[in-house]
Amino acid sequence: MKKFLRITGILFLVLLSGIGVLLAYVKYMLPDIGPAPDIKIEATPEAVKRGAYLANHVAVCIDCHSTRDFSKFAGPIVPGTNGNGGEIFDQQFGFPGKFYAKNITPHHLGSWTDGEIYRAITTGVSKNGNALFPVMPYGSYSQMHTEDVKAIIAYLRTLPAIDKEIPASVPDFPMNFIINTIPKKAEPMAAVTPADTVAYGKYLTTIAGCGECHTKQEKGSITGEYMAGGFEFKMPDGSILRSANITPDTTTGIGNWTADYFVERFKTYANGTPAVEKGAFNTIMPWAMYSGMDTTDLRAVYAYLNSLQASSNKVEKLTAKK
């Protein structure tokens, strides 16, 4: 009996040691996606213009990295705060920790190389090698064409520097370990031209991260059909907001929408969004930013969405606070 207990104790210690080694590896050796690329981006007027378009109206980087005014529908950007960061994603929204959108103006990124910014956008690894929480959809950005990523970086360099310090993000346990396993090397999509409408729409939809919000997930795992909506956003007041079904289902999705109506839906807020009374329906989708998307690009997105498998999923947009 004593021999059995001794062997059991030894095995237990070996197991604990193994777990300790594994945790230490995950905590201190990951993410392991290699060094930042050694690149120097030429900020041509064309590149800056392209980057401004992508960052403000497609990939909408400026959305989370600015201050949003949720006294208005869809929370438009407060003028003069572009890129200053500070938006918080924490436990009251259902996140496993406190995560802050960083200051991406030259005040903060001025000490970063172009390669370090490129690595952060496309792999989710910061200047110091730490993993970023994927509330920034770097899984989608990792598929962005290299030249488009470079254009965004060129644009970010032109933003007015805003002196605003942002707290460090603090993931809860066990996310403080899991987060290091998430970053992966970038895998840019093959280049496509606007003439290839569906393929181009797929590219735009991917780098816009539409699937991140419009596909139901729980604790980071996909539980619903692609683009069928139902992803839940816990709001600070206790209500639950859900994303819409944007598959071509004719009953619960956008199957009855024409291309013109789809474009019009996005262009509705091109001149701003109205004030919203407290307790009334609001949304986190940045309609004002997407309204600036080129009409041809919106039609390509529409074409791609209508090429998807139709999924019947009736979504209750809002469950009010009980």
C-alpha cells in the first residue's frame, strides 16, 4: 500500500511538473509567429488615400480606436478623436477580462516600425511581442492584401498625434494563457480585381470582419451558420443585442433585398445619424463609417453575400433589460 501511494505521489508530481512546464511555455514562449518584417513603407498620396478609405470605411480600424458617441444611433465617431483609443471591452460586455483599444495615432505608434505595425494588424502580436485579444479581428486582417495593409499603415502615420495614454489590457484566467495561442502567421488572400465581382466582394467582406459579428459564436467557438446572425452582444444596461442574418434566406435574411436597396441601406447615414433616446434601440454597428464605402464595393459585397448558402435563422435583434 505504501509503495502504491509513493508511486501515485510521484506520478502526481510528474503530472504537476508537466502542467507547469506547459503553462510556462504558453505564457512565456508564445506567441511564436516570428519577428516583425523589415519593411519601410512609402507613403505616396495614392497609398494614404487607399489607407484612409480602408481604415475608415471597410476594415473600420478607426471605429474601435476612437471615441464613439452612443447618444446617437450607431455611435458615430466624436470629431477630433480619430485613433486616440480608449474604448473598453470588459466583463460587462461579456469579455474575459479588460481590453482597451490602443492609441493608434503617431503619439503611440511613432516609436513603432512599419513592420511592427504590420505584424500587429495581420497577426495580433504587439511591438513587445505580446498577444492582442482578437476583439480586433486580426484573423480577418491576416487575409488582407499586403499592399492594403501597407496603405493603412501609411494613413495611420498621417493622423494627428493625440496625447492620450491607454491602460494595459488585463485578461482574466485562463484567457491570460489562452490568448498567447491565438495569433497565427498572416495568410493574405490572392489578389482579385473589382471585375471579379463575387470574389472581390468576398475579399471586402473578409477584411471588413463581417463574419466576426454576423456568425454566432460562444466563447470564441462558432456555433451558428456562417453569416446567419445571432451573435450576442451584452450591453452595459443588461440588454442583449444580436447581429442580423445576412445570408440570402428570403424569410429571415436578405434574400428579398435588391442590390439597390442594399446600397441604400448603407448610404442612409451618409450625412450622420440621429439622436437616440435613453433606453431606445441602438446598435454598435458603425453605419456612419460603412456609409462611406464605395457603391461599387457595396454591390460586390451584396453579390458575395447572395452567393452564400441561405440559412433560416430568425433573429431577435434586442432583448431588453429584465
